[in-house]
Amino acid sequence: LPRYGIKVGLTNYAAAYCTGLLVARRLLQRLGLDSLYAGATEVTGDEFNVEPVDNGPGAFRCYLDVGLARTT
């Protein structure tokens, strides 16, 4: 995150959320799905849900298995 201008608060929930967003955008770019699933184009504070695309690939879904490790 320091490469993207965030230099403080790197060990909290917000930092983990930002990292997840960056990883998701990079994955969508790599798979060529970034143009189909553009995300929110302007910040309004409203809830944003992605609509399914007809005759196209579905949204990417990832499940994280941390095993027996505590996450908090």
C-alpha cells in the first residue's frame, strides 16, 4: 500500500480491505473481466451490486481458507 500513497495504518481492517480491492482489480484485469465488471464509477454512498452479464462469464468468486489459525 505504500506504493499507492498509503503510508500509515497498514495493520488494521481498512488496510486489509484496500489490499483486497487492489488484488481483485488486478485479477479482473489479468482475466480480461475489468471492462465487464467496472464497479462504481462515482462515489455516492449508495449500495452497489453488480448485475449479472448475459452470455458472458460470471463474476469471480474467491474463498479464503485460513485453516485452524485465528483470524483476530
